[in-house]
Amino acid sequence: MLLSLAQSALPIGISGIDKRFGAVSILSDLSLDVAAGEFLTLLGPSGSGKTTLLMILAGFVRANAGSIKVGGEEIITMPPHKRNIGMVFQNYALFPHMNVFHNIAFPLKQRRVSTAETAERVERALDLVQLKGLGERRVDQLSGGQRQRVALARAIVFEPRIVLMDEPLSALDKSLREHMQIELRNLHRRLGMTTVYVTHDQREAITMSDRVAVMNAGRIEQIDQPEALYARPRTKFVAGFIGESNFIPVESRNGSVWYEDSKLRMTSAAPTAGRHLMVVRPEKLRLIAGEPIGDVNALPATVGEIIYQGDSFLCYATLKDGRQLTLRDYCRPDVLAKLPRPGEPITLGIDAQDVVLVADQ
Amino acid sequence: MSVASASLDHAGRPDAALNTDALRADARREARGLLALLSPGLVLVFAVIIVPIGWLFWLSLFDESGELSAANYARFFEQASYIKTFVTTFKVAFTVTGACVLLGYPLAYMLSQLPRRAVSICLIFVILPFWTSVLVRTYAWLVILQRKGLVNTWLMDLGVIGQPLPLANNFASVVIGMTHIMLPFLVLPLYASMRTIDVDCLRAGMNLGASPAATFRQIFFPLSLPGLASGVVIVFVLCLGFFVTPALMGGGKVIMWAMRMEQTTSLYSNWGAGAALGVVLLAVTLALLGLFHRLLGARATGVWSER
């Protein structure tokens, strides 16, 4: 084992970060606190500023304003080589003229660690990322997954206070990527380093993180635990970016919420008066035969196409106002037996507790 | 089943034998076609490279009276002036290559760090002299460096020196003139290879605790070596056979290999001796290229321990 990083993990306090390239604003007044030992993911589409924020944290990009404190110490003007922050690059950025051993030993060499200790720590790091015995390999002799592991070993071998990862798995194929997600998460649990992870893959973010910060157009839209983010998105962007969503326009008036002429049953309080959107996940929509029972909102609709997807099926349905909704359910025999045919009128049900409203923008 | 029937032919043989003869014939046909397409190029290479070099070699084997002899090669060991020319040629080539590296490496490094648009402007200034005649540039240097040239006139007018400095017609002037002409040959391949160095590798170096200077020394410089090696080889080999600039700037005092060849053939009409000089230069150049390849090629592409 490497020395446990848990005691040395430090919190990061990011506040008021502004970054412009010429007239274009990349980040505006961005603030974010990362707890010591936390695995926090910056999730967003390309151009949302997530990579720029990571570059500012690492010191490769200079912000126009703001503060970054690591364990209370201001590092915003500190040069990158003094920050003591490990980073895994998207393309790994392994040094092609050095073998695996020298790549991993590089940060130790810069810190004047003795030869014997270097050998020992590189060995432990290789062991940790399951590359024992590959120290003498050339970088170009490694597979994508192995390069990924070398990059990881190199980023943690000097026991940095913080580890940054910039879409480290995006170059791997799907099955290896999913495997590495679990491995990275387990490694984080063992070592406990404060980790800031950047990805545009919402599933990856949900799988790995303690908390996810959803970024859009240089701002953080919502920062929450994965479950809360999925179940209770606070903006239309978050609802649309994480998982699939149906949006149904509703109106709040006189303390209740209305879809056309019917009052919505919901467990949360009605929002401020005006137009809103109801967010409904496809798997929260149900097909209802006969009268709805219990605390359920019923929407009359017409069945469109039904698409078989193996474990589940998708059912497109059209509401009376012409809006198309997507419903997803598992292919259980009882459900399949009662499946309507295209063109048939049906009733869609949404449980009152599943009603989530976001502002209509 | 269709799958089963597809893997057996009419006679019921396993599919390993299916159409093998036809496929083999098809492969032969393709090879013949490719050879036919290649033949104009092969003929050209034969006519303009193999034949002239063979002829040169053949000529070098005859002495002045037309007798087959090794006299042309024996001269290399017997005449001190040949050996002196040989040594001068290498001295000039080494010095010019060294000067090109000292001037060209910082220049290429600067170009590699500039934004693309600035680079295209700066590259024009590197390439522009490249398009100007070697003769014109050499005379320009003569105008600058000669006894009553720009430099001497200015320095004397300023009262810095009383007598004109011997700037032209010597070893130094040959090196100055040739360095000017050779510089783009070093800068262009070096710049191209520096551009391919991943900026993330340099970022990674700094991220892992190396200061900017250490990152340059331990990452950028080693990664630029292949480009430097190819630039050095081009410059060095071109220097070995260079004629115009040493002939004009040397003032007859710096005799290089190519000038000796010119004297032998045009002054003494000894084609055999001239050809022998050409053969030796070619052989030495090839040997050097092989040596460079073994030293730098392996080093640039392989892994080497830093300790």
C-alpha cells in the first residue's frame, strides 16, 4: 500500500472565478467547495467551462479573477510545479521517451527522492494499478487501458494533496471504460484523496462521484449527490442533461399547479405563480388500465410506436395537445401481455411523489 | 441450412480448398499490374541514379592515359594536399553544422511556441532567403565582409579600428556564408518535429513538479532530438559537397572537396581523378549517414535510461 492519503487529503475552496478569452466569457463568478477526500465530478457539455476550471486548478490557465484555496492556503498565483496536485490527462500525456518506470519515477525525481525509495514507491504504485512487472516496458508497447493505469500511477505516486482527472476514460472502449470506472472509484476509496473529475458522460459521473456539479455556459447549474441530481433536477438543463426526460408545460396559480384544466396531485408545495415544466422520467410514466387508483395523475394519450430493446421497451405516446412523451418499462410478461397497440387510446400515470417542476426557460 | 452449404463446395470438400487456385491467380495478376505501374519510376531511377553513379565509378578506375589502374585512389594516401582538403572539408562541415544548431535551435523553439498566425509570418523570413540565389547571397556577404566592405568601413569610420579586419577570404567567412545558407535546412525539420511535441506532456512535466527549465531539459529537449538529428544530417551532408560559397568566400585559401573536384576536371581535365573524388565523397557521406542513423536514430526512437 501507498501511504494512506486520507489524513493528508485537503479541501478545496473555489470562489469567484472569472475567466474570459478576449470578449468571450468562459467562467463567470464560479464558486465551489470540495470537501477533503471527496470525489467531485464536473459534468457538462463541451464548452461548458469544466476543462477550463480544471486547467485553472492545475495552474495551466490563469483566471481573470477569483480565489482557490487548498486547505486554507491561497494557490491562485502559484506556478503549476509548486502546487503539488496530481493530474491525469485526457490523452494520458505519458513521456514517450521514457519507459513505464521512469514515467512514474518522474515526480519523485523532481522531489529528489532517493533512488532506493523511488524504486520502492514506483513498485508499490505499479502494484496498486495492477501493472506489476511492466516497469521496463516502453510506453508505445502498452494498451490504452495500461497507459491509463500508468498515468494514474504517475499522478498519485508522489502522494499529492489533490488529484485532477480530465476525461481520463474517454479514449477507452465501452467495456474497459466501465471496468475502469469501478476501479477508479475503489482506488479513491482506498486512498481517500480529494478528487476533481471532469467528464461529459452523465452515466460515468453518476457511477463514480460523491457529488456531481453540472456545468452549463460557465456556471454551475446544480451541485448534488447523484441520486438527488437524478430524482430532483432543479433546472431544465439538468433534467435534460442527466438521463432522459419528458417535459410537460404546467401552470402554477392560486397555490396549485394545473396541466390544462386538471389540477396536479403532488407531494411538494406549489412553486411561484406562472408557467413551469413538469419533468417526467420515462420509467416513472406508467400505463394505466381502467380508473387510476391512489395518488396518481392521469393523462389521456394515444399510443404511437413501441420499440423493443431487449431488457426494456420504449413506448411513444401522444398527448391531446400533440406533445409526444416517452415511456419505458421492463419487458415483464404481465406488462407485455397488456401492451396496447399503436393507435389505441391509453391513460398515462404519474405518481404524485414523482412530480418534479422546473422553471420554463 | 444455408450456413452449412456455404462452407462446402459442389464436391463436398471443406471450404479451405474453395477457389484457392483462382485467388492465387488473382494475387499474381495484381502483383504483375502493380509492377507494371511501378516500371516508369524504376526506369527513371535506373537512368538518373544507377547509371550515372556506375559510370562515375567506372571512370574513376582509369588513369590519364586511359589505362585501368588504382592510381586515382592511391593519390588520396600519397598527396598531402588531398588529405588537407579532406580535413578542411570536415572542419568546415562540423563548424557550420555547429553554428546552425546554436542559431537554429532557439529559432525553431521560438517558432514552435508562437501562435500559428505569427509562425506563418516568421517562417516567411526563414524561407525567403531560401528562395534567393546562393550566388547572390554569397556576394552580399562579400560586400559586407570584404576589406572595404560595410563592416570594416563602419568600424573605421567610428574609429574602433585603424586597419581593416581580415573578415573575408578566410575560414571564418566561409563558415559565416555557409551558415546563412544552411540555416533553413536545420530550422524547418526541427520546427516541424517540435510542433508535434504534445503540449500536455510539458504540462504533465510541470504538474509533476518539474520547473519550466527542468521540463525543457527533461522532456522538451529529448523529444526534439529526432528533428534535430534529421536537420543536422541534412546540413552536414550538404556542407560536405558545397561549392559556390567556399569558392567565393574562401578566396582560394579554403579548399573544400567540391572545389578540388572542379580543379581536377576543368583545370587539369583529369576525369578519372575527379570521378574518384566523387566516389570517395559519396562513400564517406553514406558511411556518415549510416553512423548518424545508428547513433541518433536509435537514440531518438528508443528508450534510454536517464541514469
